[in-house]
Amino acid sequence: MLSGTGGHEFAAYEYENSPHAQVVTNGCPSCHMATPFATQAGGHNMGMTYESHGSEVDLVTGCNVQDCHWGAVTDFDFDGARAEVNALFDQLHTALINGGILDPSTDLAVPGKYSEAQAGALYNYLYVEGDRSEGIHNTQYAKGLLESSLSELGVPMIPTAGGPLAQKMTSLERVLRASR
């Protein structure tokens, strides 16, 4: 996901990558082994959240470094990206269940013969789910996979709060463009 590969890419669509695909040059350790919070997150723990005073807190130390977000990130729903990916993911989940492709009681594929659109949409659903970042690793790519899957299934997308992420420039993109 981070590198913007691995999903089922439908021929009629162009897939974009978030800046993470270019700026995270050290792979997983760049973020997952950021300055640790005790032994609960970061460092060799690889965890991305920790508990503080009874609340779960996102470890954003790796996000707020020079050449990334420069202190602008306070949680993993930066610019509403995570919420938007989750909304698309939920829409695809519902479409796969309604289409008889995904069993709602097990969340596993229903055995059968599927079209490319159906199989590709199922694969993308499982791929985004299996990445476990809720789009944070590569928001643009995750969104592209989910949006194209919904479109290929003929499902109208429900607008998400904040509008399409593809149409709004995140603060990171503004910073990266200004630095060129």
C-alpha cells in the first residue's frame, strides 16, 4: 500500500499516490519506530498508539518530522483522510454484502464465480482492510482503489464529510509544492 502498488487496478482509472509514497524512504521504521513513548508505542515496539490517562493516543512523532508534516499532525485523521477512507470502505463493504459477494456473518467471500468488477472490488476491499492503516499509509491510493471498486460495481458513492480528498490539497501537498 505504501508504495502505491498491490491493489486491483481497473483499466479505466488512474491511480494516484499520497506523498508518503515518496517521502517515506526508510519504509516501516520511519513511522512505526519513531521516538518511542515509554514501551507502549514506537521504538522497537512498532505500535502506533498508546494509552495515556485512560485514553488511546496516536503516536504522531514520526509524522511531525522535517520533510513530512512539520508538527501539524495531532492524530491519524489528518485533514479528515482517515474518516474519508473509512466511509468509502464502509460503502464498499455494504455493496459487497448487498451483491452477495461478502457474507455478513463471517466477513468472508461467498464462494462463487464473479466478474472482474466483482472480484476486483472484493480484492480491493480485502487489500485495504489487510493493510490495517485505514488509508494512512497511502490515502490517495486507498481512496482510488475503493472509489474505482464502487464505480465498477455501479454503486453511487455517498459524499463524505469534507468532500473528495482527491479534490482538496492537503497541507502536506501545499508544503511539498511550495518547497520545489
